[in-house]
Amino acid sequence: MNTGSCIGISTMKPYCRVLLIGYKRSSMFGFSPEKSNHVVTDNLLKFHGRRSRRCKSQIVGYIPVIDSNRRAFSVSNSNLGQSRVFGTSCHVNQSKGRGGGRGRGVLVIPFVASDFRNHSTSVETHVNEKNFERIYIQGGLNVKPLVIEKIETGHDVVKEEESRVEFNGPSVNIDNLKGLNEKKVERKVSDIEEEAWSLLRNSVVSYCGNPVGTVAANDPSDNQPLNYDQVFIRDFVPSALAFLLNGEGEIVKNFLLHTLQLQSWEKTVDCYSPGQGLMPASFKVRTVPLDGSNEAFEDVLDPDFGESAIGRVAPVDSGLWWIILLRAYGKITGDYALQERVDVQTGIRLVLNLCLTDGFDMFPSLLVTDGSCMIDRRMGIHGHPLEIQALFYSALRCSREMLIVNDGTKNLVAAINNRLSALSFHIREYYWVDIQKINEIYRYKTEEYSTDAINKFNIYPDQIPSWLVDWIPDKGSPQQNYGILSLIEDKWEDLVGQMPLKICYPALENEEWRIITGSDPKNTPWSYHNGGSWPTLLWQFTLACIKMGRPELAQKAVALAEKRLSVDQWPEYYDTRSGRFIGKQSRHFQTWTIAGFLTSKMLLENPAKASLLFWEEDYELLETCVCALSKTGRKKCSRVAARSQIFV
């Protein structure tokens, strides 16, 4: 096919009319469309009292990045440029019910036509801005909808083959590179895996007939699902990996693009709006009556940015997980075109600008409030919790790999490298505890007032918990990553017990529990976030074991979980010190429990694919010191004395 012009690639079904994403007040692609006879308006406020995304506001298309001066609408004669954006409005007949996004509707074509060839767009960057860069797209990130009747290239009308994830049958594709013209190799799965795949597929949520995620839990006996019927960013990650490892990439691509749409929304809590790069904690596909009709319905996306959560806290981890999953999608499928899209590159930069903004903090770790990650209730992890720092490090590594370096991004890439260097040292030096470190802390001097202080955080010996002195193994390891796995192996009964894996150890108890959690009845000692056992952590443990050459530890944990998960109906978490009981408020058929198990099985069966999801250590990060680049006279750095003690 001869192609002279393109807008982008999308997995949406092909139609001859195109609708670009609609936002308020300004332009997404650098132009302001003229007024048309039909304007798409958002009437969801009439329905739900809050903003939601309709099918009419659709995924922006793939825009191949050719050089540093790339333009949003490019001209290409390559097959890569045969691309479009397809907008849909999903209407559901009343007689077929209102499945809350699970069913498939009838796609209705929008109305207005316009000429896209006369509009030129570009992305400008100001490289000398203090906040690394500002992304100018002639008016911001919002645009009134523009509809294109059809796209003609040469003598042909651009066409696209329909691509859809198939959710039938229990077979698992082991040779899992979808779209690479390789023959699929299938194996017969065990009964528990067959059950798990069936449950995972039943949890899939559709938006306008396309899969966009999985609900948090799909328990048919649950009469009060609360927000467990929503698609959570963090919860979907193991589901996404399971689908990707099985050669089913469409649902992951759709998820990444639809959540990217939600990133640019206005979020307001008590008349205050957080940063623009914030990703939602979750979203729900709602089926609402079509305007002016009592028989037709349409799908809308209704996001939650933390304003409905228990802690009313913005989800810091959502944007970090989104970046990590974006890289995983490219590595497993080989479809790197997605991460090169202008809108996706912009999304990465918005998340990073939000994380790298200057503030009052003196440390390279990310400062967050309590409840801003997987532990989304009061648990005393405000400040610099390790979970957030690990995700932050991974997101920075992923972003450095995916960002296209040009004049507009070079300052941001430099900032990423500087932050990675400082963060790597900081975590390895100040978050690491072994028997030698405890003894060193025990002998610390206190009240040191100088830049050469050894006890930088003024830790008093009495702050060392008595249980830790007796619990931590005498033997250590000079390499921290091996040391962590050795600790889990040595303390298997405490950290794994009868169900992997403890979310934290030990539990908060007695007065400490009452003060820190506010006597939270869900986070009682050895339950839920307070020392509960979470099977979904199995896939992360498996990945770590494969990386460090200890797959037998992961196999042991997977075998332990396999004995109970199906029998116990796939609980969200387990209670008691050893993980013996199903959690007292645990949901059954928890999707990330199911997906974590499947992902672990596939990673162990195909370690080569596991290697795509992690990096080798970057030793230069520990050798490069930002202080040496400073032009000020304050060049003293704590690394000089401490570097010899750090082993990765």
C-alpha cells in the first residue's frame, strides 16, 4: 500500500471516521481546531457528579519518532507509518443489559469531518528551564475534539486488520512473542493453571469492545465489592505480565494508552489540584444512558486519583508502575514503537517531572505520605518507604532506557542519571542492615554536629529493637542482593511460612499498633498490611530468584502456594504469623493473586523471558558522584569513606 501521510497506529477497530482525544480549553497536538457543527460534550457530570472519559475521547495514535525535530503528524512512506487513530462511541442496547464494561457494545461512528492536512504540530522544549523541561504543545494538553471523515493516502484508503485478544481455551503459549511470525508452541497446563487462566480471563474488563484491564477481584458471592470491581494500576501489572508472557499483548497496550489518557485530567480535592503527571490509582468502566435516549447506553472511564481511597492519598506508585510496565511491554513483544510515540514520551516526562521536582528534602529518595502505595492505609510508612524507593529506582532505569535523547530531553536524562547515582548509593548505604551494621550502629556516637558525622540520622543505640539483635543471622554476605535471598532462606518460617510472602516483618502490636494505625481493625497484628502474607508477591520473588541464580527458592515457594490457592479460592491475603488462615476480610478470587501465580510459573519455565524484565547492575552509578560536578566550594562527600563498604 502506498502511504503518504499518517497519524498513528492503534489497536482499535478500523473505521473511516476518526476522532482525536478531547480535552478542555487547549490543544493536544499544537493546533486549535475550528468550530464544527457537532461538538462532543461531556455530560457525565449529569450522571455521576464527577468527570469520566467516554469512548468518544479515544486513544491518540502512534507517532513514529524520526529525529529530534519530530512532528506530531508525520509523513512517512514506510510500513511503520501506516497508522491511524480510531475514535468510537460505544452504544449498548438496553435489552442486552448494562454489564459495567464487561460486555461488548455496538460501535457508532462520530459525526463531524475536518481536514487534517492543513494542521502542523510540533513539540517544543525549553532546555534551560529549571524543571528540566517544559513541554509546549501550543496551548497545553487539552484539545477540543477533531473528527476526520477518512484518511486517504495515494489511491488507497488506509486499512487496519482487526487485532483482538482471544480469551478462550486453557492452552498457554510458551513461545510467546506475538506478532513476530513465529510458530506458537502450546503445552498442556495443569488443572490449577487451567483454572487460573479461566479466572483471569473472566476478570477482563472491556471498554467499547476492547480489553483494557482486569478487575481487582471477581468474587461472585461478594455483594459489596466496594472498589474491588475497578481496574487498579498496580494490581494489573501481574495480569499484564501473564498475558504478555502468553503472547497476548493487545490488552496491555490498550491499558497503557487508556491510563495515559487519564493522566492529563484535571484532578481536584478540596479545591486543590495535584501535579499534571499523576496517574490514577484505578478506573472503572461504567455503562451510562446515552444522551437523550432511554434505550441506548455508552461506556465511560471513571478514574480515581486517590480522592475516593481510604486514606485520600494520591497514588505515588501508579506512575512508577506504568513506566515499568511500558518497558516490559516493549521488551517482551518487541513493539518498541509504542514507547516512541510522542504522547507516550510526553507521559513519561510528566511522571518524571513530578518525581524530580525540587523540594525541601535533602535526600535523593522520594518523599511520600503514608498510604501512597500498595499499603494504602495508615501503617507508619510516610517519609521514604523502601517500596517506593525500589519502584522509583526501577522507573528511573526504565525511563533512561526508553526516553529519546534530543535537545528537548537531554537535561531530563542528565537529571535522571544524577538522581540514579545518588539514589543507588543512598539506598545501599542507609537502608542496608546486617549484623555488622547493627553492631556499628550500637557503637555510634550521638549528637554529632558536622558535615563529617558518621551517625547522620542521630540514631540512639536504644532505638535498635531487641528482637532484631537475636533474629538477624550471624552470617552475612558481601553482596546485598545475595544477602537478601539468604535472609529469606534462613528465616523461611518467618517470612514465608505456610504461604508466601510477608508484606512486612514483624507486625505492629499493642501500643505501637494503636498509635500508628489508629487501632485499624483491618490492620490488626499479622493481618492484611500489618504482617499479612500476600501471594501476589510471588512473581516479584520469583523474578529476583531467577536474577540471582536461585530458582530453587522460587520453585519451593510456588509449590507451597500451589497446594493451597485453588483450594482456598485464590484469597487476596492470609493472616497469622505463619500465614495459616485466609485473611479475615480477604476477598476471594483476587486477580493479582491468580496472575502472580501464573506469571511465576511461566517465568520459571522460561527464564530467558525473565531476563528481559530486569537489568544487570550498573556499577558506574556508584562510581559517579554528583558532588564532583558542583561549582561551589562545598565538595565534601560522604561517599569517600563509605564507598569501600558498599557491595552490590
